[in-house]
Amino acid sequence: MTTAGAHAGRLAIAGVSGFLVLSLEFAAVRLFAPAFGQSTYVWSTVIALVLAALAAGYAFGGRLGDRATSLRPLSLAHLGAALWTVIVLAGGPSLVAALVPAGLPEAGGLPMAFVAGLIATLVLFVPPAFLLGMTSPYLIRFDARAGHTGEAAGSIYAFGTVGSLIACYATPIILLQDLGTSGTFLLCAVLAAAMGGLGLLLSRPSPGGSGAEDRALSQPEGPVLRRWLVVALVVGLGVTVVEFAAVRFMAPWFGQSNHVWAHVIGVLMLALALGSWLGGRYADRPGSLGALWVVLNTSAFWIYIAAGLAPLLLEWLAPTTLTSVTVLGAARWGSLAATAILFGVPFLLLGMTTPFLVRKASENASVGKSAGAVLAWGTVGGIAGCLLTPTVLVPALGSRGTLLIAGAAIVAVAGWGIHRERKWGFDSGMVPAAGLLACVFAIWFFHGTPLRSHEGQITEIESRYQTVRVVERNDGLLLPTPRPAWGAPTGKIPVRFLRHDEDAETFQSSYLLVPTDRVVPTLSADTNAFVRQPLPAAPAGDPLTGGQYFEHMALGAHYVRYDEDKPIRVLIIGYAGGTVHSVLHRTKPRNTKLDVLGIEIDPAVIDVADEYLGHKALRAVYDDEKAGRLRLVTGEDARTVINALPEDDRFELILVDAYARTNYIPFQLATREFFDKLEAHLAPGGWIGVNVLGDGTKSPVAKSVAMTMTDAVGATYIVPNPSYPGNVLLWTSADVKHAPRVGSPGLAQLLMRRAAYATERVLVRYDPKAETDERVVVLTDDKAPSDKLADEELGI
Amino acid sequence: MSRLILVLALLCLVVPSAHAEELTAEQRHAIVMAYLEGNPTGLRALLPSGRNADDWFPMILFEHWWRPPTVAEPPEPSTLPEQEIWPDSADRKASALTRRRIDWIAAPGPKAAYPMPQAGETDPWPVLTALVQDRLLREQGGLAAVRAADPLGKLAERFRQAQAAGTLSKHREHQLWWIDQARNDFSYGYDGDPLTPDQVASKEEGEAIARRNLILALISLLLLIAVPILIGRRAAASSDES
């Protein structure tokens, strides 16, 4: 094989390796989700351990490369990774199933799936990550020629990053959706084996060549200087922190759809890859060190500018005049443009540092060792960034504060480097001090300033998962619908909403602000005409929402078979601010009590609702907490909690209202296995209701969930919401042999009539045999293309 | 359920006691409208005492099939809603059709076809009959079955023919509106209300902004890729020269 061919082969191996690492990471989370959920703890555990394994692989691979004379050892490592991936494919689900945590979490204890996720990642994904991590430094050593170490590092690192870039688009959006989890693992195994085969091919001596080009590179034998490792650490930290914070920073405008995440990560990786390549071109020049410090300072300066001025650009790209649906198209491309403009340049500059550092480190130590150490320390910084950013930095400082802190860290390390150079003719010790001072000033200046303001916005917080805004509108809710039975008069009721990320009109929780003039049009029995009369007295605001889906879900309490002597047991998956719970209290059958288990992954939502929507006061009025009839499990994925429920914990009513990243049903809460588990916790005569917001009865997501419920539990009924187009509720029961029927007692509320109308007049049984849409499938833990279907439905 | 059967059977076996006054067209219309609106309070208020079982049938249908009690254990006999359903003063005479329908309501298990008038019989509540048939088809057969049989559509067609002939009463016109609404509500291929001008404007604005953002994204990416490549190539060239 020619030298150029061998070089191209090595670049291909670097690219495939980068692809595999990220693909395995995505597939790992997918494999774990049905057992451990998808909380930040699970994601952080997987990412941190995989990165740690990569760091160890980098260090080991570099040293191995220094001693090796061919690619054969690396090829064997790749074949080992392929074999291990096959083992994951065959035994992974069993191991994960065996590790499912039992019992509900205790207050103050470790997150439920933390230890299980740790063990599963260690056993299943640390070995292949370690083996794949060896690739880059090993190849850098093989590609390096005398005086061109930086160039080799830049090229190899760039191709590895391009592989990761492809994986960040292809794996979540295509592979996991179309091939499923096991199919993705199989593809990874095949690619790893092919990579190993290519390496073995490149190891064969070519006619007229030794097969080990440029082996005569003279290498120093000293240690890697610590200063370069510190810089690598800070740059790795900065890259990861900015990456996570950038998505959250732009979320109030663009949301967190799969495409937004892919665009942000994709652009950042593209910029890193280009930066690596460009850095490689400069790193081997004499006097490049000064350029390195300029590069770092410039990137930090750009991050500062982005953190301060970005809202102007973001508001222009996704103005508040757009609705929750029409904003999605603007967000898809807006996120791409914004990431390129705001963060492309700093990432390009940060990407340049790796070849600089490898080049500098190799002046004192061998190339492989230097490359391995620099990559490993950079990865350690990445681990710190991925652990700290979503769990500590963003909730504590907000995403803007987090960006500023990342910029300050980079300025500090750059200033330290300039100070050490002592050749620029000024007191360079002032540079880091000035940078840090600027950071402190900026954090003080922006403290308490929301990222985005909507009309009537009261507050905004950034939680571990999302941005939550409390918005108050005088025309927040129209009562009632413009239909003759309920609608001749139209009243505008002031309402407080909880809105999330890019939400412009939809909401998760609401609270009617009608303390004194609580009047709505009511049908007069005498005249058969509408009159305005007071609503029955309600405590501290009325939880009814005027025919939105909350009433439709709460109507389930009138479907179930209940005993007047016992409370109706209700499981609410996706408790949010507790609106469904409050509406249930207001509308439940007469002479009944409720016993509620609520599960909410984001504790901040409940805190905000308690403070601003008065839900805590409502709950206190209803006396649930005092009577011990409300159990709230927060901070945990609902699937993990359901897995851990005691077998005898049964519910008459199970309501699933869980959404992630605004528009997606978490796949692990919509599969056949999930509904099997729910059925096991359904009391006789009980019903399961699932809220789906999409394209109404035509929605392939809704129909796929309906088909899955039919497959797992039994006959499933679709209840469209005539006053909230696009929204449907799906109902199924294990032992009730007829459609849901509204019981008579206690359904006096006018506003509930609309929900009853939907059940009695527009409900249809879902018939899987009559399904003509080929996209509609039974969702399983292994293959659930619900995200893809949602994207198609939303037109993004 | 067995107690319900007993109660309903008793209702049917009672000997007629007195001649009942006929319901007026106004009253019948109000009863149908209350049923269409899902308003049991209004329905009960509209049913005066002293009527026969045929007149009380909407209430019986509503409370025992349309919205049956869901309490697991039925209340004690003394608290049964017998008196509410069947006041002492009521004429308990029921036509054969109404009796068959009460039997149908009381029958346990999956429902057979709803009893229809036989030769010589007249359906006193044709709108309610269409509603029941429509609901049965929705619940048992699904959307395809509803579309194929379309009992509400057939009723609406009859009303329309009468309307064209100028014989449709004002009451029936109101009922026709309701029937059309129910048929429109998503299940007969209805895609929801047409977009309002504001919604159309918002949609167009969103599309225009998306196009603009796409162009900006492409330009940004082009610059992000091209500038480093140009700089890198220049660096390589100057390096070769030196």
C-alpha cells in the first residue's frame, strides 16, 4: 500500500473510531432507559464513565504506539471492541434487567438508578470505550513525521471529530429510530470489526516498503510537562461546559428538540475538527506558543460577547410573535445559524489548541505519550464539565453565568501562559486578573435578568432539564368554547401558566386568577339559554382550565370502578405543577377521596408551581398531604419508579402526561413493556389514560401509542379534544370490556361537560387491523421510533 | 347489575295506571337538546311527573347506559334512584319498543344491536336512537365502522330532505346543527376548524423566518468552513516556501 493510501486508511480508522464512541454512548443510554430511566444522573454516569475510559485509552494508546512497529496491536484492540459490542448485544439487556432497582427512593438518598447505571456502564461500555480510546494517540504517533507532530495530531483529531459529528446526527435521528437499539449495536460491532480488518491490512508490508513508515522518528524520553496538561484540562472543561450551556442558553428560543441538539453538537464538532486541522498547520511553526495564548484569549472573549449579546440575535431568529408550532421551523435552522455565529469561532479556536499542546508536549516526551496525555487530560476536563454543567452550574448560575465562568477559566489559563512567557513587554500577570474581574462583573450585571421575556412574564428559572417561565395573561383562557351548547358568551379569564423552553402558547400547568368575579356562562335549565352566574365557591383560585386536556384526564376518575368507602388511587406520571391533581380534586365523583402518587422528573417545576401557581395551597386545602394521601417522587424518571413499585401497589386510575424537551414523549414511557408494567399495577375496573399532543387522530405518534396499548393491555379508545385541536387522550383498561363511560355523580361542573362530550360523542375505538399508515408500529423498548414520528409530525 | 335488571324489569311489568298527557313538541325538543348537551340536570328538570315510560326513556337511557353509575358496590335499596327515575305519580306504561330497549339497557355484557322499531311501531326518540347507534359503532367497531354505517349522517340526510321540502321544524334545524357538529369533530375526516387569518399570518411568518434562517445558517457554515481552510492552506504554502 502506498504511503498516501496508508495515511488515508489511518484517517478513516480515526473517523470510524470517533463515530463508534459517540454511537455507543447514545445506544447505551437507550439500552438503559427502560431500566434506569433518562434522568440527568443516568446520562451523566454514562458520559462520565465513557469519557474516563476514553482518557485511560488515550494514555495507554499513546504509550503503546510509541513501542509498536505496526497497526496490528491497535487492530486487535478494535476487534476486541467489536467482540465486546457483540457481548453487549447478547447479554446487555439481561444484565440491565438484573440491575433494575427495587423500592421507591428515600429522601436524601442516592438517585435510584445511580449505582445500577454505574455498574452497567462499567461492565458493558467502559471496555469498548477504553479500546477505542487508544486509537487517536496511537495513530498520531504513526502519522507523525519529524517536525510535523502537530500536523499529524491535527489531522487525526479532526477526522475523529468528524466521525463523532456524523454519529451525533445519525445515531439518535436515524439509527436508533430505524434500526432500534440492538440494530445499532450490531452496526457498531460490524464497523469496529471492519476497522480492525482495515488496520490489519495496513499492517501488511507493502512491496518495496517496510509497512512501518517513518519509524525512524527520534523521540525524547522525558516526562510530559505538567503545564500542557493543565491547559488541556481547562480547554477540555471549557469545551464541554460551553457545549452543554449553549444548548440550554438557546433553549428559550429554539427548544431542545433532537435537531437542535444535533445542530449544536454538530456545529461544535465541525468547528473543533476544523480547529484541530488548522491548529496542526500552525503548531509546528517556531514561536507558536504565543499564538496559542492569543487563540485562547480570543475564544474566551468571543464567549463573553456571545453570553452578553446573543439574546438580540436569538430574538431575531425566533421572535415571540411565532406560535409554539410555527416556531419549530424557525428554530431548526435558527439553531444552526446561531450556533455557527455565536459558538463556531470559539470552538474553532479551542479546537486549535490540541495539536499545539501535543506539539509542545512532544518536545520533551515521546509523541505517542504526549498525544495520549494531552487527550486524556482534556477528557478529564470534559468529565468534570459534563458532570458539573447540568447538575450544578446551570441550576446555580444559569446558562449565561455558566458560559461566563467557562470563559473566565479559559482566560485564566491563557493569562497564566502569557505570564510565563514574559516576553510581551507588559505585566502579563494582569491578564488573568482582568479576565476574572470581567467575569465577576458580567455575572453581577446579568444576575436576575431572564434570558428571555414574554409578555406578562413573572419569573424565569433554569432547572436541570429546562427553562421554566411563569407567565400571567389576562386573556390566557377563553371560556367557553364558541359552540352553541357552551359558547354564546365568551369570557376571558386571567390565568397564570408554566411555560417551558420555546413554548409560546402551550403550557404544562395553569392557574385561573378569578378570586372575586368568578362568573362563567352557565346553561339555565328554565330558559334553555345561557346566563352568567357565579361558579360554586372554590378555594384560592379555581383549578379548572376551561376544557384543556387537564379536564379530559381528570374525567378518568368518573370512568373507574370505585368504592365509596375507599379513596380512588391515582398514579400521575408527569406530575408537573400538579394541575391535573387539582382538577381531579375539583371534579372527582361526589363523596370520594383521592390517594395520589405523583412522579415528576424535574423537581424545580413543582417548586415553581408551589410558589407562583398556588398549587401547594390547593393541595393543603384538599388536605392530601396531611392525610398522607399524596406521595410525590421527584428527580426520578417515571420508568425507574414504575419498575420499582411494589407488586401490590394498585391504582384505579393511571394518568401518563410525560413530555421531554417540550414535544417528545420519552420513548421508555410509551413502549409495550412499559404498558405491561402499568397493567400489572391497575386495580380491577381501573383505566390507563395517556395524553398525546400532536396531529389529533391522524397523529402517527398517537396511533403508534394506541397500537402499543392495544397490544399490551387491550382495546384502546381515542378521545379527541374538540376544543384543543391536535390533542387526544388514549384510554385502555385491563378488565373493563366496554369503552370508558362517564359516571353520573359529581359531574355538575359546566366545564367538565366538554370533556364528557368528547368521551360520549367523539370517542372511537382504535382498530389496529384497519391501520393504513405504514409508519404506525408497536413501540418496544428495543425499537421505538417515536421521536422520529414526532419530528415528521412537527415538520422538523 | 342484577339489581339494575330487577329495577328495570319492575318498571316494565307495572300495569298502566292512568292516561298520560302527551309531551308537546317544545318539550320533546328541549329534552333532546338537554341530552345532546350532556346536561342531566336540565334533562331531569324537563321531565315532569305523570308521563309514561316512553317519555321517561331518555332519562333511563342516560342514567343507566349513557352515564351508568361507576360505584363498585351499589347503594342500599332504600337509596336507589327508583323514585327519581320513576316517581309515584308517573304513568308506568311502556310501549313494546321501549320495553325492548329497557331490556337491552339491562342486559349484561357486550351490547347487541340497539332495538329498532318493528313494523307498525314508531320511534319516539329518533335522534337519541341515532346517537346510541353512533356511539355503539364508535366503541365497538371504530372509525371505519362509523363511516360505513353513519347513522347520524343518515338522520341528517333525512332532516336535510325535509328542509329542502320546507317541512323541517325549527327544533329539528337546531338538532341538525348539533348532529353536524358531532360528525365534524375529528372522526369523519374533519381536520379541525380552518385556520383564522391570524393563524395563517403566523404560519406564513414562521415559514418566511425559517427560510431566512436556513440561508443565514448556510452562509454561516460556509464561512466557518471556508475561512479556516483558506487560512490553513495559506499557512501550508508559506511553510513550504520557507
